[in-house]
Amino acid sequence: MQASKQFQFTNTVLIAPLLLVLAIWIVFLVEIRLGINFNKFGVLPRTLVGLRGIIFSPFIHGSAQHLYNNTVPLAVLTASLFYFYKKNAFQVIILGILVSGFLTWLIGRESYHIGASGLIYVLASFIFFKGIFTNYYRLVALSLMVVFVYGSMLWYIFPIQDDISWEGHLSGFLVGFFFAYYLKTPIPETKKYDWERDDYKEEEDEFLQHFDENGNFIERTPELEIELKEQPEVIIQYHYKESEKPE
């Protein structure tokens, strides 16, 4: 599979992140417009009613700042996911929301956990580790870019701030790593030059025919080419005669 076919821009690369961003913004605008608060629909750990937050919590944000902080990374990472890993994109997003949400429900503090940051950590972790595991140069470059841009996110999987759901971040990070390790992704075949192939023969290489056995360049004019083609093949045969034994 060639890289041009594997990494191909489609409408989904734009539509998917746009729909996710619109969803979280619409929910927030509805809260402001109607003067209501959806925080109670977040993940409330180890309670039956809190299970609904596994689905609803990624679309709920506590403030405009919270929403702003999640909008750009959600859009960028989702677009990267659908461009480089389109076969696994829907799996990573849907299962990432469900699995990371359930893990947050298991290990989280007794508080409402809301926000798309859990999904963002799933995406960042998956894209980073998948590129490293594949060892394909373009995907490794994407992994390094994720580290460069979002590397500071790593600190927030630890309990360094009380008002941040580090449990949701840690859950997303672990789920992304798990998906990167177990989900199979088609990787483009690396282009091989002729001399890298197993069936390569030096004597048939037109370029090498311009050099002698010492590496000196041989100028081959059109006249010489014609002469070489017309020259009959010389076959040398050796005949050995047994020596006569003295009487």
C-alpha cells in the first residue's frame, strides 16, 4: 500500500472535528441561553446515576475557559486521527469515550467529572504511541509533533490541581496507550530502490555499466554503444591435454 493511498485527505478529516467542536459549543451555549447547569450529568464515580456521565460528560464544560482550552486540541488531534489513522478513527473515539469514562467512574474522586479532556488524552496518547510502535517515519514525525505541542499535558495525569480531573486525564492516557498497542493499523510500504531489492543484479544495472572494475568512469558514446551491440560474443574455450608419462 502506497503512502499516497494510506494518507489521503477526505471530507471526514474536516467534518469529524467540526462536529465534535460544534457539539461541545452547542451544549455550552444551551446552558447559557437557558440558564441551566448540566454538571450533574457528568461522571459521578461509583454511583449508578453517575454511569450516564460516561456518555454525556465529554460534551459538558464548567466554564468558557474550560471550553476554550479543549476546543483547539480536540479539533487538531481529531483531524490528525482521521487523516493518519482513518481505519481506527471511529473505534478510538467511540470506544475511547466509553472505556476512559468507565475507568474514570471506577477510580475518580466523589465529584462530577466533566469535559472533553479525557477524550483529548485518548487521542494524544494513541497518536503518540502508535507512531512510535509503527516505526514509520511519517507517523513518528507526527508523534514528535504531538510531544512538542502537547507534551505539557503529561503533568495533568497527576494530582497537581484539585479542580482538574486528573483521574479522567490518566484514564484517557492509559486507554490511548492500550489502543495504540492492540489496534492494528495498515502501514504504507517503505519504497525500496532497485539496489535494495533481493533480486538486484549489479551486472544488469545500466548506471553501473558506465564504470569499470576500479570505479573509473567510462564514457560511452552512441557510436560505442552501437559497436558493443554489434560486436559478436567472444567465447574462449580451454582444452587440456594430459601429459605423457615417461616409459
